[in-house]
Amino acid sequence: MVLLLGDKRVTAILLLVISFSILVGVHLVLTNTDDTQTKEENETQKLDCTAEEKALAFLTDVVGLNLTGYNVTSSEHEFTFPESGPLSVDLFYSEKQVWVNLESKISNITVSCHFKDEKIEFCRLHIDGLPIYAQTQQTEIKPEAELLLQNYQKYITKYYGSDTSYIKQPLNMIEIVTKIEPLTQTTDNVKFKISINNENETTIEWIYVEDGIDIPKKSLELDFNSGVFCYFRDTWNLYTVGTLESVSEEEAVRLMFEAAKNCSFTYIIDDNTTVEIEPDWSNITYDVWLSVLPRESEKLYPYWRAIFYLEEPIYSTIGVQVGMWGDTKEITDCNGFGYLKGTQTSP
């Protein structure tokens, strides 16, 4: 046991071994730190990806276009709609818009993609000619729709880093369809709808349903023109339902009609003077409908709108339109309107 007790050479060897272990440990720690930093950098890069880059990636990764076959120009624009006011409730709260122009000898494609919260809200393709795809495309709408949803799942994971479970039910619903034909069926809280117009335009929708009420603002949609994909919308995770409690249609019409009668109508006549004219509210007809719209940016609430049509027009005004939140009874706007007459009698 002399070696353990006093041999200097053994002591030196032990010190070298210990030093080497420490160095290896330091190297491993540094390597792991580098890996963590690389992972964080990648995640940051995904989050910092511009809307323009995401739009181009959507065209390649989801739609399957071969952009190398095109002369590509694109631009990104920022815009917002007011959070209050008579028009805001009727509009999407898109924050960015990306225009992409694709030009080639065999086809030209104009693309408009709108983004909200850094995610695609909807994307429309105007196609002239035969699109250039990276791979041979499906010739039937059903497998093409399935492939689009599968590609979109991967796109969400790659560019959003968010949950894709809400895509599973739409995929399951279309997989069991044997033929693309007009269809409406509801399973759990999803309404699956296929519409065909003039045998050329096919719309496939998955609409969120709550308490038996359709919420179109919370939906997923794929459109095809003559079998070619041309429109996409995904607002499923952009909006949540605030409440669906609302006044009845009868009460909504009564309240909005009272608001209409309290509106003032001022006109500028030929000599540039202004005159205020009181409409004749007798023999009024009206149209009324209920929708679910965003009020607090991401939250949806019941919203009534009515148009009361005058028996005789006042200059270019043939009616009065009024909007009202169904849960609070708040009148949002009252404006003159020009359109076709309604069929219901006045309240």
C-alpha cells in the first residue's frame, strides 16, 4: 500500500485524473449551455419571423407551390381597425396584410394574406393559368383538403409553436366522407359543412358551435375553384366566446326601431344649405339578423343589426340601419342606408 500512501508519481497521476475530470465536466457544461442557447435562439427566430416570411412559407409548406418557378415579389403592410365605432364590429381585426405576386410563363397568381396576432387569419389566391407545384397534386378535392390540413398542422407547429389538436376533428370528419357533395352535419361542437356553387366553387367549412348557435367568426375554411385550392381561413383560436346571452329578436327590433326614430337626417341641397328631414315612419318594413362579433378584440358577443326601409326614399336614403349589442342593449350606430326593400312589417 506504499503507492497509495507516498508515491509522488501516483499522486501526480491522481491529480491529472482529477484535473481531466474537472475539464471534461466544464466542457460538458459548456456544451449543454451552447445547446440550450441554440434551442432558445431557434425559438426566438421562429417568433421573430415576419408576416411576409410566414405568407411565403404558407404557399410552399401548406399549398405546395414551387416558388422557384416564379418571379416572386411581395410586400407587407400594417394596419388596424378602430376598437369602437359603427364599422368596427363588421370587420376582422387584421393587423398585417401581405401581398404576393407570382409570375411565370404558364401562370400568374396574386395572393393576399391577412394576419392577426402573428397568425394567418385568411389567405386568398387569385390564379390565372396552371399553378406550378413542387409535387404532383391530388386530382380530387377530398385528398387535397386532407393534405392541406395535414400540411397546415406542421406549419402551425413550425411557425406558431402552438397547439394543433383543434385540427384533428376536421381531419377526422373529412376522412370519413366518401364523396365531396353538399353536406351539413354537427358533431360535438363542430359543424361540418360542404357547399357547391355552379359545380365549380366548393367550400368546406368547420364552424364552432356553442349552445346550438353557429359562431362563423370561430371557424376553419378551405375553398376550391374548379378543383384548385384558392382560399383559406382559420379564426378558430383567434377568438373566444364572451357570452351568447342576448335580448330576444322582438325586443331587439323594438329597441333599434326607437333608436332609428331618434336619429337625425341632415342633407345638403343644391344651394349648399343644409336641411334636416324627418322620415315618415309609417308603413315601415325591415330586415333583422343576429350575428356573433368581436367587441373586446378577441372576445365574441351577440350583435343585432336591423335595416328599417322607408316607404318613400329621402334623396338617396331608402332606409335606416341600426346596430346593437345583444347582451348590453347598447346601440352602436344609426345610419342612412340604400338597398332593396325588406319584407317584414314595422314593429
